[in-house]
Amino acid sequence: MTVLAFVILFFVLFFLGMPIAFAMITSAWAYALLEGIDLGFLSLQMFTSLDFFVLLAIPLFILTSEVMNRSSVSARIFDFANSLVGFIPGGLGHVNVLTSVIFSGMSGSAVADVGGIGRLCYRSMVDDGYNKPFSAAVTASSSVIGPIIPPSIPMVVFSMVSGESIARLFLGGAVPGILIAACLMIYIYFVARHSGHPVHPRQSLALVIAALIRGFFPLLTPGILLGGIYLGVVTITEAAALAVVYSLILGIFAFRQFAVWEIIACLKSVFIICGSILILLPAAKVFGFVLTAESVPDLFSGMVLSISDNPVFILIAINVLFLVLGCISDPNVNIMLFVPIVMPLANAIGMDPTHFGVVVVLNCMIGLVTPPVGSLLFTLSGMENIPIEKIIRQMWPFIAIFVLLLVVVTAFPSLVLTLPNMLS
């Protein structure tokens, strides 16, 4: 009866509009009171959930993207991408995707991508004659790549929850991220050919080299960041701190496009974004304590395995679960709350933890562009004053591409595991 009261209270608070983190904490504390569990112990659980050095990487990655968005770094990356692919039919759509691929090696956050360099790409597409809903759909879809290609904030969270190596998760996301980018560009190409979108002439080799020179130091950022991690020179947190210092040097001294006082505005944005992420950690810890105390992971695994122990069925069940959750809840909530429940099921069929992590993160990222929540869609709708229903109509082909790639990545683990196995 106690666990039933816990579940009912959580859903009542959630549907009444209480922030999900506080609904989780309140219901967990109510369970503790009913079971006679020491509240001091529960409080200690909440604080220990934040006692991880790797957590510092999250605000540092976000700070890096904020500094780069406020200096000329983003524009230089955009210009370089434009010099490479801007001449292909659907040119600025391809530039949008390629820019997100490059920028994803710095931020690790879809929100940072769409609110920063994504906004620049969107406005460039609109100024070039693309209709606003299609431009918004391309921008939202390309921003999904950010947390797939390393570094990735959701993968940092998954690593904390599961204990899997962050380096392996980062490497595992590289190939699926590139596959997503390639498929998006193919679709944009055919839409552009059919719709008669503007086609620009190919830039000369001299202009490409000039754009490369202008963007050379910003383009080094992912190499410095990821190279340091994989060579074992720095930890992920130290690499994130190094990226912040490097971006500040570029903005303040190299390009002179970033004033020192702007760091205050950057930190304000970091606090706002991180607050919504980090409050979830203690909430998920105490909520997970209740689930573990009631043996929910084992009960869930047993229930699914009693239906069928076929690996294909279980993989489909895992994907459907996280796809549905992605449509109604935040990715980090889904990872922290449901990965501990589902992971025993993945282990039961011998699914590699790195493969499982990339599949889960990909599911959660699809949720960012899928109604009814679709936070990236609402972000763009609010920023650019576009009716959300118009963006959603343009999103369905992109969502179909994401789901198809999800099936491919799930069915062929080698797409995820080849790089980690080679380099780790």
C-alpha cells in the first residue's frame, strides 16, 4: 500500500503542474515517512548525488558554448561550413546541419545549439528565401545531433547513472551522429530540388581556404577537447575547463569580439540551464532509492521476460518505452529515472552498456523534436514567433528519418561499438 501511495502522489503532483523534480522529492519523502525511514538518511542520499567531479563538466560545456555564441566563433564556423557545402541544392540547410556537427564538438547540448548557432543558421535560411517553418524544422533537427556526437551532456548523465565509461559512450555516439547528419542532408537536397530553393555557385578554392583560416582556431576546439580525453591527457571535466579557457582566449584576445564583462551574462545563462538539470540529480537519487527498495527494476525485468525473452522483442520494448517517455518528459529525467529500471533488462539479453547508452540517448533526443512536448520546437517557436503547428507539420519527415536511424543503430551494434572497441 505504501508504494501505491508513493506512485499516486507522484502522478497527482506531476499532473497538477508541480515541477517533476519536486514531485519526485515530495513523493519520496512521503514514502520515507510512511515506512519510518530516517529522513536524515534520505537527505544524505540527495547530497551525495551531487558529489561527482564529472558533474562539473556540464556547466563548463554550456559555458564554452555561451562564450562562443557571444563572440565571432559561431559566425566563423558558419562561414567555413558555407564555403564547403553552400553550393549544394538546399545549400544553407546543409550548412545548418554541418554547423551543428562542428558545434556539437564544443557544447554537448541541444538547447545550447538551437539557442545559439542554430538561431544564426535559421535566420540565414529565412533571409535566403526558405520558408520559416521548414527552416525551423531543419534547425531543430540539426540540433539533435549535438548530444549524439561527443561531447554530450546526456551521455555524462547516463554514465553517472549506469557506471559506463564516458569515453566509450562519447566514441559510440560519433558514427550515429554522422549518419544522422548525412541522412538529414540527403532529405534537404531532395526537398530543395523539388521546391526550387536557391542554389549558390561553388566558392573558389581560395575562398574556402580563407574561410578555413578564419575558422581554424575555433575548429581546433573539438580536437583539443576530445583529443585530450582520448589520449588520457585530461579527464572530461579538465577538458571542459580547458575548452572554456580556450574559448575565452579566442573571444577576448584573438578575435576581440568578447568583452570581459560579458562573462556575467554567460554565467547567468549557465546557471539557468544547469539549475533545471542539476536539481534532477538529487530528485532522481531519492526517487530511485524508493524504486530499488521496492525491487521495481527486478519486477519490471521479470514482467517483460515473462511475456517473451526474445532479444528482438525486448529491444523493441526498450525503444518504444523511451520513445514514448521522450515525447512527454525531459531527456535527463528519463535517463536518471528509467535507465536503472530498464538496464537489468538490457543486461539480461547481453546488450553492451555503451550500445544501450547510445540507443537511450538517441531515443531521448528524438523526443526533443516530437510533440506534445518537443522542447526544441517550442524554443524555436517562441524565439522566432512561428506557430508551433506549422513547425510540427514540417517535422514529420525528419522524425521518420530519426526513427529509421534508431532502428538501424539498434539492429547493428557495430555502428556504435566499432570505435570504442578500437580506441579503448
